[in-house]
Amino acid sequence: MTSVSLALVAAVWVVQMCNGQMVTSPLKNDMPNKRWYTSYRAAWNLRDKPDRKMALLIDDTQEEYRDFFAKESVDNIVSLLAAFRKAGMPVVWSYWARRWQDGKTGSMDRFYGDAGTDSQLNPNYIWMDNGFEIMHEVAPTKEEEHMIVPSEHLDMFSNMDKDGYSIIHGMLQKLGVDTIVTVGAWTDECILATALSGFQKEYDSIVPWDAVGTPSPYGDEAMKIMTSICCRTDVSADIVAYLEERSAAQPKANTQIELAER
């Protein structure tokens, strides 16, 4: 399936809020003789490939969004982070780095406009003084801080270096990563966008359903979309078990990348 086709599928199924009105696709299955393909699932499993080189992408687990996560979701991210560290697999952190009237403009500014800015409810901006801070439970160590990428795009891969190349894609390519596990917030925005983008960049993509959070009512729908077009949605415990098996069988890999190498 081409990237255009994937984008079309997502556009047809994703439900958005616009000016307080629910907007859904006008397309309907009004052709009873037409075959509709809407129930695909990933044909691969984690253990199909015992030597996967995986990376954990922790997106927007910051103080601004703490209340969006169930305690169980945070606990699962903690478990995944510990397992990736133990296995010597790379971890990349990203946080949403926009402020109201920060002088930047783009498609998201035009989409959301200034609605909710008076009440600090516009989702395009961080409002809390410590809103950028990564939650301490899942924060990088001082030695890992070079793996933090501030984000101004829903898709983590769309944050570019000074030469116009994807920072995170470049990091993962240097490390030989073939499988990404994306966790954090928001399920129906940044997680969906990042998982689909990674899939289109030829990574096997996993979004554990029990390690994400969102304030919107569309998290479950987003998970269904990802399950049907690009991702496995395994439980966190299964990914941890896979990594523990790997750790027992193989030595740690070197996951360090200096900023100068990006």
C-alpha cells in the first residue's frame, strides 16, 4: 500500500473535532457488491525475528500531560524503559515544545487557531511553567539527555536537523534499528502520526495499547486505525518478556550517539 493510500485510509477513518462539531468521512458503504478491505492485522510477530534491533520512542510524557495517563500506563512505560535499558536498546525521548505566541506559525496554528487560548485549553501549546519537563518516572538520565528531541510536529520523525534531515530517523538508521515501539501521548495525534510515519520508513511498528494516553475521546479509535493499517498493539509485558529473552541470549549493544553524529 502506498503512502498516499495509507493517508487516505487514515483520513477516512479518523474522527476530528472542528469548531465543536464532529466531522466524519462522507464516504459510505452504499455499494453492496463492492468488497471492502478494513480488517487487516499485522502478519508478523515479535518472535518471528529473534535478532530485532528495537528502539523505544517515548513521546510527550511531560508534566503538561501527566493527568492524561492512567497510573497503569505510566507503570508500563517505566517497565518498558527499564527493559530497553537492560537490553542495551536505544531510547529516544521527545516532548511538545510549543508556547502560545512563540512567534512560530504553521498548519497546526492555522488548524486550531486561537480557540481556547484565553482558558489555556488550546492543545497546540504548552501552558504550565514546567510543562516541558519530562515526567520524572520516565525521564532520561544525565547520560541519556543527548537522546532528547524537542518536537514541534505531531510526527516525531518530522523534526529536522539544520540540513533538513529527520533527526530521529538518522539516529535510528545509524544504530541499525528495524523495529520501533512508540509510547506516550496523545494516542490519536502524536502516537498515531509517529507510528504511521515510522511504518512508512520501513520500520516494523508497535504501539502497546497499555502504554499510551490522551485527553480526547478518540484514543480507542486511533488504536483501531493503527492496528488495521500499520502496527502491532501488543501489551507492554510481552515486549518486556521479549527483551528479557534477548538480554539473556546476547550482549548489550552500544546505543550511544553523539549530537555531532546526527
